[in-house]
Amino acid sequence: MARQWSEGHSTSILCVGVSSGPEGLLASGSESGEVTVWSQEGTIIGRLTLPGKEDSTSVVFSPAGPGQLYVSHGDAVSVLDPRNLKGPVEEFQGAGEEEINALALNDTGSALAVADDSGAVRVLELPGGKVFRTLRRHTNICSSVAFRPHRPNNLVSAGLDMQVMLWGLQKTRPLWTLNLQDVAEEEDDHQQRPGQLFNPPLVHCVSVASCGNILGCAAEDGRVHLMRIGSGSKLDQQGAVKAHSQGASQAHFVSFLSHPHWLVTGGNDGQVALWDLSKHPVVTLEAKAKTRVTAAPRRKSKSKAKRKEQCQDKATKVETEKEEVEEEVTASAEEATEEKSGPKLSISHGDKVNWLCPAVLKGEPSVVVADQSSCLTVYPLSPL
């Protein structure tokens, strides 16, 4: 079932991106500044080594035009023509304050977000690459950024300070910040599983579903932390999926399956998994809120969610406050069932996952996996 794309790189592949254009080209970047462009069949269309030979850490195609591919290397961003890989068409030197870890483009291709080792996020105007905003709130490496679909001025950032932030680009302070370490400490059921180290939730990757309201963050604690953004861009709800036995390195929502809440994840345990989150409490919050005439205030609903999680382990022991407990037991049973059902597809890839890229290849839903090797592996998602 799996296919290997080889001979495109001589070093470990760090990142993969896919074009939304009719050709559906793919690009991969590796250590030592290598960039390769592939056809949907896995044929090499072009190869290039960027000046300076610094690691190619992120590759993104512009939604505004298939002839623009942005690649980060060192503190610079190079703009390439993927169909003619002779050299950079344009370079934004010093786009990051330190080494860049991730790039993100908004829907219109008019803004490029750059996350770097200093913790800063710079937003560059396109075309031209002029710095429009510098966002400084992370206290450690900013590892990942993503724009919200349909909201070109809303940006999510996450980092090794365990913080997730939502930004409105009109201001230089976040609309809200969630500290995942605080969340983990609040959870009584956050127990070690056999073979799992008790790792802090350093965030490696953030993704936003195509609906624009659900965020997923792959973290070092093996979980994918989920957040729902409600009206007024407020944080409505948060939860998690226990996805991997070691650190989760990648989480990407898949936009081309039956609904927008399919998520593909990869981890240091060598596993790749596909999850249907459509029934997860964080995703279904809106539907539940409609059935209850009175919506609880945000602060109250958070504590309620916490009580539900405590209830999952303790429901059999609790005998007081019968009505409240019945409601909470029902909810926690739903969560337990959802968790037991696990991923809809689980792939033992066998090597640490550096990057995942969901893509439709020759009409087949697929995921492209980059690991410690110089080859890409393509798995079909067709069992669905």
C-alpha cells in the first residue's frame, strides 16, 4: 500500500507542502538547504540547494498563484518558482530575528507569518516582504503558526513555552492565550501510561480546521490538544486526544474528506493516525449548546468540563448530588467511548515523523510522511 518517493534528497527531509493549483505539485525541504518539487506521481520536477546550505525548515505554496513557493532557511525566506527551480526569484533576508521554524500564508496570499527561535512571530506583507507586524509574547521558541481559514487577519501561534495564542493582526497583543501546562496540571486523570514518559506539553505543530473554529496542537506529552474558538474570537472550550505513546510531532486537519474534523497525526513513536473528531466534546460543543436553552458562561463551562473529566474516573464512587452526577457521567461515558474507539486508521510507520502533508494524489486521498530518512512515504487514506 505504501509508496516511497526517493532520490529527491540526500539528507533528512524536514518539511512538505502541497499546492492547491490544478497541477497539485508537492515540495519538500531537507537539511543542508535542499528543496525538491514533485509531481503527483512522485516524479522529480526540480531540485535546488539554497545559498548558505542552511536547513530548509518550512515550505508553503501561495494560494494566490501556483508560481510562488516560499521556503524558510536560517533567518531568511526564499521565493521560488516551483516549475523553474533555477534559484530564488526573491529573497527576504532577516525575515526572522533568529532561525525560522515555520511559515504560514493567509487565504488570500497577502500575508506571510514567520515563527522563529526567539519566540517572535513576524507578519510580512506580500508581495514585497515588508514587515507589517512583530508579535512578541512567547517566552521560548515559537515552533508553529497557522492562519484561520476565512479570517485572513486571525493568526494562531504555538511554541515550546507550552502556550497557544490567537492574534488579531490589528493589534500586537494576543486576543487570548492558553497555557497547556496549566491545563495538564488541572487534569486529575493525567496519569502516566506504561512506557510513556511524563513529558510537558511543548507544542510542535498547530493546525486549524477548514471551518476556522477548531484548533489542534501536537504536543510533547503525546496528546493533541484541541480548542474551539467561539463568537467574538473567544476561547469556548478545550480538550485533548491521547494520540501517541511518545511526543506528538505533527497534527494536520484534512480538508478533503467527508467533514472538516478529520485530523492526521504523527509522533516520535513512529505511528501515523487518522482521527474522526466530529463527535469529540470540543467539536460538538456548538450543537450541545443549541439543545440547552441557557448557555453557561465561559468560566463556568470550563469548570464543568473539568468536573466531567474527574467524573470519568470517579463516577462509580460518587453518590451525592445525583442529578448533576447523572448528567456528568453520561457526558464522561461519551468521552470514554470516543477515546476507546481510537483512530479510524493507524499506520505503524516505524520511524520518528518529521512532517505530515495530507494531499489528494491522482484522485486518491493520501498522506505524505517525512521522517529521519531522505525519502518520502505516501500512504493512501482510502480504507475510509
